[in-house]
Amino acid sequence: MGNHLSDAHSPPSQSRWSLPPKVRRVIAILLTLLAIAILGAMIYTNWNSLRTFDWKVHPIPIIGSFLAYTIYIGLAAFTLGRILRTLGSTSKWKQHFRIYYISTLANRLPVPFGYIAGRLLLYDERTTKTTISFASALELSLIALAGITIGAVFRPNSILYLDWWVCIPAMLLGLTIVHPRIIKPLLSFLKVQGLYELRYIHTIVWLLSYFLVWMVGGVALYLMIISFFPLNISGLPTVIGAWCISGSVALLMVFLPVGLGLRELTLGLLLSSILPPAISAVIAILSRILFTIFEIILAGIASRLKD
């Protein structure tokens, strides 16, 4: 997946649309403050459920969950970075990772695709806006395809209908959509940045990377669960399946008014196949709160990275 590009391939007009570094830093700070405010609102809204929970906290799994979540976002950032560089971005790897960790906070905002807006504002002229938008759309397609596939493999017993008869057509459709013969004309029409050498092996490797991303995220959720409630390791596949399915549902329903909190509702219902219903509901709420805290910490660390 080598990148055969130079800075000379970047459109000279792009710099007109690139915000000054100070403005980008202010945007990063505002995203962090908004995430903290939303975190406070989540805790306030769910205070009764959290207050009545029988708390038995084990710190070691929480640390493990944080490390797994760090890897989860890091793998996603690396994969998007490879997509952007293949499409012509000349941004350095530190910028890819910094912007991904910071823009992830925009996922907590009650607006669809806020993270893409964050990327558009935070990248400098080395990555064009068109390239960011197209790469983000391709990323979304691959993530949804990988999530549905892994969810079908590790599905909870409560949704037996999500079987291979659903997974295989979805896989074939997805692999067709991301085929270079379809993507390349779009790239040419949209005048995506620079020269690129896009092959089918690229999209296959990216898809496999998102398989790993989903599974690591499921491990982070499992470690978070055993921080508060005992769950045998045999429940890990079901947790991974619930994580993938709930995340995929949230992605596919992002434009609907019910999108806000849909992931947690779906996650709670799916986890009820291996956890008591009251516990699964609280775990779903806790996952949103703790993972938001993780993202705020990681965005703070990433903001210190310099090109």
C-alpha cells in the first residue's frame, strides 16, 4: 500500500481553505469541553440507575479496558491514515493520529457525522477536504461491512435471524461497492487529491483491519464489564457480537431521530442474553460514560503531539 506521492501533487488552492494552527487548537479544545459537558449530562440523566447499582469495582480490568480502547482507536486511526495516504494525503502520521483521537470526541455530539466535520476543520493543506470526505465515506462503508460480518459470526443467541444468509449478501454487496473499478471513476469525478495507486488488495486489507478494530473494541467492552460484574471468559464472543451489532445499528440509523442513545439501548438488550437485564442496562450506560472519559483522556494526550 505504498504511497507514491509528493507535496507537489497537493492542489495549491487548498491552503485557502486550511485554518490557522491557533484556530485548529481552539476547535480541539472546544470539542474536548463539549465532550466533558455531554459526559456530565449523561451522568446526571442516568444518576438514579448509577446510584442504585451495587458497585464492586475492580481497577485492574478498568486499566486493561483503557489500554484496549486506546489500541481500538489507534488501529482505526492507522487504517484511516493508510486510506488517506493511498488517496494522496501527504500529512504526517502524527497528524493523522492526533486528529483522529481529537475528532472522535465529535461522535458524542447529537449531530450526524460530527467527526467528519472535525477532520475537515483540523487537517491542514496537506490533505484536501475532498480527500477527507471521500476517505471518511469509504471508511464508514468498510466499518459497517466489518461490523455486520463480525456481529453475524459472534451474534448473541437472542438474534438468531442474523445468520450467514444475511451476512453473505451484505459482504458481496459491500465488496462490490468498494471495488476499485467503482471507486476510481468517483475519485476522478471528484478530483480527489494527487496521484494514487488504488488496488483491490488495499480495500481487502482495510476491511480486515476493521475486523480487528471491532474485535479489539469488544475486548475493551468485556474488560469494562468484568470491572463491575463477574462474567466468564466464555461470554467474550457474545460481548464482541453485541458490540459489533449495536455499533452497526447506530451507524446505519445515524440520520434517524432515534439515533441518539440507540447504540446503548441495543447493546443493553443484546447483553441481556448473558447478563441480568438490570445489570445489562447499567453496563450499557457505563460503557458510554467510561468510553467518553477514555476518549477525553486520549484526545488530551494526542493534542500534545506535534508534526
